[in-house]
Amino acid sequence: MTLPPKKLPRLTVITPSLNQAKYLERTLRSVLDQGYPDLEYIVMDGGSTDGSADILRRYDAQLAHWVSQPDEGQSWAINRAIERSTGDVIAYINSDDYYLPGAFDAALPFFDDPAVRWVAGACESREEDGSLRTLSVPAPATGPRPSWLRMSWYVPQASSFWRRDVFDEFGLLRDDLDFVFDTEFGLRLAIGGLQPHTFDRPLAVRYLHGEAKSAERTRFDREYARVAKQLRRRLTASERARDLAYRSLYAALHAQYLARKRLGLLHLRERWFGGRFARS
């Protein structure tokens, strides 16, 4: 007897946007052209003034919900969409990024396993001319938990999918963050014991351009430092003690390096002796 095919989970995809009209339609088409049979697509536009709303009106019949009005930021908009969504699985894609063909068909079958709650594929980062800068292939976090915070372990958000109950258990995105709310969410899950099911097929493209928030590296680093400090409180006392010792040693060695560099004392052996007395 032939068993009936398993019912695909209902998928909610959310796109937050603000003044990204030049990229928005590509993102919309990348979601809709997947041809996924049970799709709920929600677009949260923060009151764009560049014609984005006109694009969304053209796609009104294909969107479960869209709004274009001032909001309280990107993560706030995503959270409001999650709260109104009905999908079994939830994903979000920014309005300057886009999915690759076949992404949903590749990722969603992993949820046939009830133990799988977070699926992540690879993500391409492409320049404005279309050239590939990097391919991010996710992997579960390994090693001591404090090291995940020191190296800012990250799973690409654009190629991630989560069961709804993940948000029920761990909470929504932090809407007090502007740059690292996706990194914080992934680390929060991992430290809480939930690791992603990963595979190496590229599912999405992160589009690199000068207007992207990710280009503001200094503000990203400053915000992440605050997040890492807060997440360390979720570690055990012994983990925090070992982490403090490691970071203190690193800070001392780094300060020593900077002092030697400032005084011109780096590579003296090579400069004085031409490397003749260098240790083998």
C-alpha cells in the first residue's frame, strides 16, 4: 500500500523593509516564485517614502498581510508579524536580500523529523556587481559555551527557518537592538540547548551594498559587546570564571602587543639581524 505524502508545514515568511524600493520586488519574487503551496507572506514596511508601497499594492493579492506605516524598528516589525502569523514554520528575509530557487523545497522537508526545530542552510554574500564575496556554511556550535560568545558564533539568518514553538519557548527577537538581534537570537537558542540542523546547500543571498546596516561595523561591534556581556549571565559560575580568566589574559597580551607596536619594538630580531638568529 502506498502511503499518502506527508503534509507540508504551513510556512510564514516575513519581510521587514524601509525605503528599499530598488531591491524590494526582487525579494518579493524570490519568495513567491518558490511556488510553496502553503505560504503565508507578511511584509512590514516602516512607512517608506520611495515608492515601496506602490510595489506592495501590486502584490496585494499574493500577500497575506502588508502594512506601510512608521514603526519602532526592524526587529519590532518582525516581532509584530510573528505575533499575527499562523505558520508552523517561520522565516524572515530582509528586503535587500533574497532566496535562491528551490530554497523552501530544500529546507522544509527536514521538519518531517519532530526533533528538528531550527533548520539552516548556507548563505551567499554577493557584491553589487553580483560577484561572490563569501559563502557562509553554518555549523552547530561546538566547544565551551563561553567561546561561542567570544567568537560571536553565528548562523545566517537569511537561510534559517524555525518552528513556531521556538519563539514560544525562547521569546521573540530583542527589539531594543538594531544590528545584532539575529546574532543574539541564535546565541540565545544555542546557550539554551537548541542547536540548528545545518546543511551546506545555499538557500539565500545576502546582498552587500553601501546602504546596508551591516556595513556599519563599528556600531555592530559596540552593540555586540553589550549583548555578549548580557548573555554571559546565562552561563554557569564556573564557565564565567574560566571565561573571565581567558579574556583577561587575552587583554593583557593584546595590550603588550599594542605597546610594542607603538614603540616600534615588533620584529626587532629580523630588523637587527636579518633573521639570522630567528628560532627555527
